[in-house]
Amino acid sequence: MGEGRGFGKTILFGEHFVVYGLPAIASALGSTTTAKVEKADVQGYELIDNRPETPGYKERKKKEYEKLIENVINFMGVKEGIRITLGGKLVAASGVGASAACAASLARAINDEFQMNWDDDKINEAAYEGEKGPHGTPSGIDNTAAVFGGLLRFKKNLEGGPNTIEKMQIREPVEIVLADSGKTSSTKEVVDDVRKLKEEKPDEINPVFEEYKSLAEEARKALIEFDLQKVGQLMNKNHGLLQKITVSNSELDEMVGIARDNGALGAKLTGTGRGGLMQALTPGKELQKKVAKALEEKGYAVFRTKIGGN
């Protein structure tokens, strides 16, 4: 039996902007998706999905995941029937890179079962192919974080060449809070809506992208210098820009407000938006606990984790 894992992720800066060749910064999470693959007497594949989930996530994303799995299997040239068992502690939800973690873990497990000896770069290519199922034309940042872990600065090459991947180091891991809106969104639909908005209102939307470009450089510098107050301020600013391109919603904005009101240094949506998750920068276990409790009291599901590790 082959086994593999893929990291969940949170995008600290740059979701949606990264699609247009602007830099984004992501951190892998401590939680992972695991996959086990074994040869089986079945046509194609059989899937056993034991991942924890936001209610309704797996059902809504069923067709996307079918395409994800088929893409990985075809890219890796698997001709035999296989049984796939997914598990791990990463909650399948919008915003944590659940599909990328699945694709990465599956690619690793296939590589292990069939003794293909692929390195991480090749596994990342397979995971990227898998990501085309849910995302259409993915940026590549989710699968890169899922495969390599750690803290990454990522810039998509719009000409089709290699993407720029910078592995970043910060002084020490930092506590964050993730809170779930309870809503599942379609990445492809939201990305398409942003593209349409950009085409229809260039005078209004292009300046937002220009503002983000300078923010991204400030964010990289603040993280390297471990200036967490500045990082938090920039997260708040990034959320404002995401509101301007219409990818936030009332639940996300409420969670952001609760986190900030309870001392979070910064808070913003993470991932696709219009559902999924909010993240709050809460260095220190006491602040993390306080912000998490405030969100839970409002009925939101909360995850406590760290960035900058792995």
C-alpha cells in the first residue's frame, strides 16, 4: 500500500491577485490530508473519503474531486484499478487548500505504491494537474504549499514558464485562528467573476491591483523582519482590497470584525472568499484563545493553528 500526505494552507496575502502574476504569500498548516492507495480489482478507482468536513462540502464538490482524481491518475500514467482512502486531520472546507492537499497526498501515495521515484517537483506537477479539476486554471500556489510546506512567496509565470517560488523563513511559528463561515464556494465561479469585473470596470479595478502590488512587497519585508504589528495592518488592508473586488461576504466581514475587536493584530478572508474561512493573526496562546472563544460564542467553527512552521 502506498501512502502520502499533503499540507493544508492559508494564504496570508494575495488570493485572486496571484492569478494575474502578482506575488502571494502562503503558509502551510500543521493539519494534513492523508491518502492511501492500493491496487484493486475495480474499473478506474474506488474512493473512500474519511476526511472531516464543513457540512455539505464533499457533496457539493463531488464532481470537482472526481475530475481532480482522474487528472492525477492520468498524469501519472496509472492503468490499473486502485482503491483510494482519504483521511487526516485537515477539515475539508473552502479556504484551507483542501483540494490541493488531496491532490498532493494522492500523487505521493501513487508514487509510493507504484515505486515511481518522483521528486517533489514532479509530485507538484501532478498536484497542479489535479487542481485543474476544482479550479479550471489554478494559480499553482495551493498545490505548491501542499507539497513543499513551510512559508512560501509565490509568483505565477503568465508566459507559461516556471513559477517563482521563494521559501521564506520567519523567526518562529506564529499562532493564528481560522474560523469557518459554514458556506462552501466555487473557486472557478469566483475567479471567473473577478476576471469579468476586471474586464468590465478596468478604471475602478485596476488601481486595486496596483495597490496590492506594493502591499505584497511590504508584507514580505514585514514577515522577514518579524514585525507582526505591520503584518497585521497589511492583512487588514488586504481584506479591504478583497472587498473591493467583491469576494468577501457578510459572514466573513462579521468574523473579521469580531477578531479585530478582540485583539487580533489583523484579520482577513483566506482563499476563494464568498464563504470558506477567515484568518486572524493572534500571536501567543492567550490571544489566540481569546479570539477563538469570541468567534465560537457567535456560533462559528474555529481552528487554532500556527503559520511559519513545517
